[in-house]
Amino acid sequence: MEITEYYLKPNVVIEPLVDNWYAWSHLIPPVTYGLNIIKRHVEIMNSYILAPNLHMEAVKNPRFLGGPFIDYESDRCEEIKDLLENTLKKREKLISFSNAISELDDLLLNEAKGYSMEPLYDKIPTILKGYVELIYDLHNNPSFKFFESLLYKSEFYDKNSQSIALWLTSNDERPFCLSTPRIDSPDVLSLNVPFESEVIDKISMMRRKPASIQQITELLNIDSNSKFFNEFFTTEPLTNYKSYGGEKVRMRYFGHACVLLETSNISILVDPIISYYGYQTDVDRFSDVDLPDTIDYVLITHNHQDHILLETLLPLRHRIKNLVVPKTKAGSLQDPALSLMFKTIGFKNVVEIDDLESIEFHDCTITGVPFIGEHCDLDIRSKICHHIQIENFSLLFLADSCNIDTMLYHHVQREIGDVDVVFLGMECDGAPLSWLYGPLLNDRLERDKDYSRTISGSNYEQAQKLVNIFNPKELYVYAMGQEPWIKFISTKEYTDESTPIIESNKLLDECKSKGITAERLFGEKELFYDKKLKLHM
């Protein structure tokens, strides 16, 4: 008897959540998660409970895109109250730990005056003892660092806070991910599984490899007659991915900062944010069906939610052979170690790469390139750009680098030479420090200082100098947050008068006047390159 097998439909969202909030990389490490609870989530929920109508009006106003406003009608107050109460109860110990960090900050500010730290260890809040080391910098400014690996093994890392939500989508519309929690809905199937669970891999595999009714119902704990089974699964297979076997390098732009490079031997995916979901749209896009069954290397440039998207990475995990992240020494509050985080949530073969370190395989070399700017002058090391050499052909992915020190790139060029193709982000009108890093600050920064330290990439002048240094034959501006499927993360809405558009237009015109192919990418793009030839020769 023939057994009917089913595929997961392409428009089923596999959404990772942490205590009902959209999962991003600061909600995994215990330290950053705890501070986001008390200084972001609790504050937003309390504000909504006090004035839900204000939140309703704010989310409709384009001026407040990306602001701390919950995108629900006012009749959801009781559910938000329940979520707040459950959060305070379930995360009581983590909240106490996080409050103790402020106490430790005050202790060091008042008592660490350049003398030995040894007497202060007895005064460390009890809940922090054994998890922190007290330190001075070379200017005798006091600080501390965490033993991050121990915290992942402690009661403060509770993988039971993690879950996934499965639901059908038909468009790109979603509330802003940092401000609106997910409330239970009859259209959402919630699975209380940690991110390390193989259940996520098995569900994701069903996009391409069918499973039996028994396998599906046991995995999801649903009945075969349930609406979830009927809505989420189909006997119709997706279009099969066609392996690339050509002699050239195929470049496919998937939107924002996501680029896939393929040859007949290798596949490299940079900063994966994929529009997985199959539905009618006005914007042409590559999707999951355009990704290889096995991805040799996934490269991560930095720890911002528009470059590390767990909603993309977790479903891809079973297809990733090597995940390459910036090398980081664990312990910094504002800079949690990416390798430790990814290993904790179930990724295998996590490879760290440092400045000018290289990974060599087949006819390809990936070299780490320094990444400066765009991090509000904080001491953050989890950031790196990538120079990729495939035989004689080379590409440089500069992500959101802000060229605030041109000499750095002269030094880099001396090591890697000219490049054929440059990818550069020019979101040069970024959010202030507090928008992303505010929960990690002990004291609120004055507004003028806050807005002087922004999450911004290069402007025209800075970008033009990079072009002059690396002499590319092709320049692509990317990572602008304009694709509709990235809006719930980036909240970007540009017009022709927006600074990033004006500045990038100036760069494109300048490049074209010099005979350089130049374009601001949007949606999808496919190009082929002869790897045996250097474009800049």
C-alpha cells in the first residue's frame, strides 16, 4: 500500500520566540536578555497597559516607525498584563541578576579608584559572585567582564523560554520585531521546543523532503484532521533547486545584505535573510527554493538583527556545513560571543575568523577584513567584513562599514590588493545608540550625545574614498533595509529626499562617470563572473 507523504507549504512561517518576543541575538545570552527584559520589554508592556490608545495611534504614524509601541488594538490589554505577570514570575531570578549589574556598576563607580580590586570582590552582589571579574582599563577606568560560558550553564539561561510559532502568511506585513510581543492566536501553532532542538531541523526539512502523516502528527503533536495539518502541509512538492554546475561564479542577491555565491564546487551565503515564503508579490525575489541543499559556508558580518536573523538561520541549520562568525573574546556585556551563542542553540562547525585570517578550500579563500563604525563607538569586536577570492576573481563585502579612518583601508588594500566587486551598505542616517543598545546602559545618555553616536554606515564622501582605494570595476550599494520582507526588522521607509538615497545616488553617479558599473540593489539580482579573469586588469 502506497503511503502518502506531505511537504511543508512554502508560506508556513517558522518564527522563533523567547518568552513570546521575537527572537533576536540579544535575547539568547543571559546577560543581554535579562537587561532587555527590564529595560525594554517590561517598560513597553507597562506603557501599553497604561495607554493602549496611544500605542494604537503611534504605530499608525510613520514618524514613530521602530519606536517602543505595541502594535495591537486596545482590547488586548488583559493579555499583555498576563504576559507581563508571567514574565516577571518566570524570569524572577534573571531579573534579580540583571538588577545586580546596576548595583555592581555603582559599586565600581564609587569605590574603584585605581587601587587593587581585590577588596571589592567581597562587595559584589551575591547573585553575581563567581560570574564576573573586576578589571581596569589602561586609563584606570573600572569595569567588569562575565564568564559567559558559565552563565549558559547556569540557572540564568533557561532554554524553556524558547519556542517556535508556526503560522501561514500571505504578505510581508508584520509588527516591528523589537516592540510587539506575540500573543496566542487560534491561527498559530506554538511548539515549546528550545532552539537547539532537532524538531526545528525536521520541520524545516519538510520543505524539500516529504514526511508521512504519522511522522508529522507525532512531531507536532497534532491530529491529522486538525486545521493545522490541512493548512500547513501539501502533497505538492516545491520546485526543486537546480544545482549550479557552470564554469563561472554565479552571484545571487537575495535582498538586504544577503548574497549567495556559487561555483560548481562551492556555495557561500553572506548574512542570510531569506524571503522564504511563497506568495504573490510585486517585488521579484529569490527565496528558499533558490538556495542549495547544502551550503558550504555561511558568513556573518556583525551582531545586528538585520544581519543575524534566527528565523532564517534556524531553518537553514541542517543545511549549513560551516557557520563563520567574527572572533570574539567572551565576557563583554555589550558584545556577547557569537560562537558561544550559536553553539548553545545547536549549530555545528562554528568557525571564528579574525582580521586578515583566512579560510582556504577548493579554489577559494575567505579573508576577514576589519569592520569599523556603525556600532556607536562601543567596544564591540563581533564584526568583520569578508574578502572572497575565487581563483583570479575577488569580491569585498563591506557590510555597514563606516569609513571614518581611511588609512585603515589603505593598509587593508596593501594586503589584499584591488578587488573586482565591492558591496557596501550606505544606511548613513541610522538610529541612535539607545535604540538598540539602550537596555545595556546603566545610565541614560543625554539626547545630544545619544544622537551623535548612531548605527550608521558610510555616506557619499566616505564611500567614494573606499572606491578610490580598492579600484573596483563594479560597485553595489546594499543592506539598505528597503525590501518589504525586511521592514519588520529595519522599519526603513525612504523617499527620494532621504539622506541614504541622496548620498548613495551621488556615489552611483560618481562611479558611472568613471566607467564603474554601479547600482543600488533591491529585490533580486543575478550576475555571472569569469573566475579566471580579474575584472580590474
